[in-house]
Amino acid sequence: MNNKYITRVIKYAILQLIAVMFVILWLFPLYAMIVGGFKSNMEAASAPILLLPRQFSTEAYYFDWFGFGTLVGLEFPMIRQLLITIPVTLASVILGSMGAYFFYMQMERRPWISNVGFSIISLATYLPAQTLTVPLIELTSSLGIYQTYWGLAFAYFIFYLPMSALLMSIFLPVVPNYLVESARLDGARDWSIFWHVIFPLVLPGFLSTLIFVFLMVWQDFFTPLIIATKPSLYMLPVAARQYVGGYAILYNRSFAAGVITSLVPLIIFAFLGRYFIRGLAALGGGAKGI
């Protein structure tokens, strides 16, 4: 008995040690960026990256946030990023959930529609964005929304609506079929079934998808690079690129820009990460019963 207990303790200690090592490895780049942003450019370029600065300075963060000369500060790109990312993410995940529910229902009624629909969704999700550069520019130009916030939101929507539907389709089979059939026998229509039966049960999956899509939109560099190229329309990833110079790299300002662009994802993981894990756990628990 004692030997089994000791063995379990040793295994638990090893697992905890491995977890701590992974956390440390993950925190190293973040630590280096934060510390590097407080150094002078000379010290950031020459001193060991993990050493604390000899003299802390907020000049790099101030410079990046407010800008200087022709360099656009990150203050307004951050605001634009939030104002566009939040509604686009909500709309994509909500409509994607409805689309996934539609195809899930068609699996029983018309399987070929569901199979074709999911094939198209998968193709749209995994198709490289670079292959759509010219069609996307021509489409937004013909609609009169190229180089506008509406055009950027439209492009995000095109890319992330199929992804949302594909992710939500993974969670929907967790819902027992008898609940849907019971609701139909009670006279409920698909709209009521989705919102009152399906949605409460897949809420953890919805939150996981919402967090994932938000982070994907937040870090998307390619889409705003081709749709919103004017400095007055710069989104955060594009604006942060300015601080990696064409002729010389300002290391401390590059580090500071990396920290600023990472603030929102870090906050999300700190406060909402448990909901993401719950969604994955709910998927695993439901999948065992199918």
C-alpha cells in the first residue's frame, strides 16, 4: 500500500515538474519582451536578453503608444482593433453556430446537403488566405468598401464565419438526440430548439469557439495588410510592424510593441482561459457518451 502511494506521489511530482517547465518555457519570451522594452536600444541589442536593465526606462513604451513623426502610435490602432474584432467575432460565432446547427439537422433529413456543406466549410476554413488576395481586393473594390473599416470587417467575416461553423459543428453532436426529438414533439420549431435546447448545452463550446476566433482575428496580420493599407486605417498588427525598421531594428521599441499587442490576449487567457478549458472538457466528456 505504501509503495503504491509513493509511486503515485512520484508520478504526480514528475507531472507537476514537467508542467512547471512548460510554463517557464512559455513565459521566457514574454519576460524577454517586457524587460527588453524597459531597456535602451543599445542595451537591448547588446546585453543578454534575460538580464534586467541597468536603468529602467519607459521611453520605448511611450514612443510606441503615442508614435513619433511618420510612425503611427499604437493607441488608435488598439482602439480600432477592439471596435472591429469584438463585433466581427460575435457575429461570426453566432451565425456560425446557427449554420452548424442547420447542417447538423440536415444530417438526418438530407445527409448529402450536410456532407456537401461541411466540405465547403472545411475548404473555406483551410484554404490559404494568400490565394484569395486578388479576388478579395476585387470584391471589396466592386462593393465600394475597399480601404474602409466595412471592407475590413467584411473580409474578416468571410474568413472566420466558416471557421466558427466548423468548430461549433464539433460540439453539436454532444447534445443527446432525444432532447431535440422531445422538443419537436412539444411543437417547438428549429429556432426555439436552437436557442432554448441546443445553445444552453453547447455554451462551453460556444465560449471556447468565441475565444479562439477572437484571438485569430486579433493576431491576423495578412487581412488588414491588403484591405486597410492607409496609415489612418492601420490595425494593431500592421501598426506594430513599423517598429521593425527597414534599415535598422530598434530592439527596445520592437519589444515594447510586442508587449502592447499581446496585452489583450494575455488578459483574455488570464480571466477567460478557464472557460476555454471547460469547453474542451465538455467536448471530451460528451464525446465519450456518443
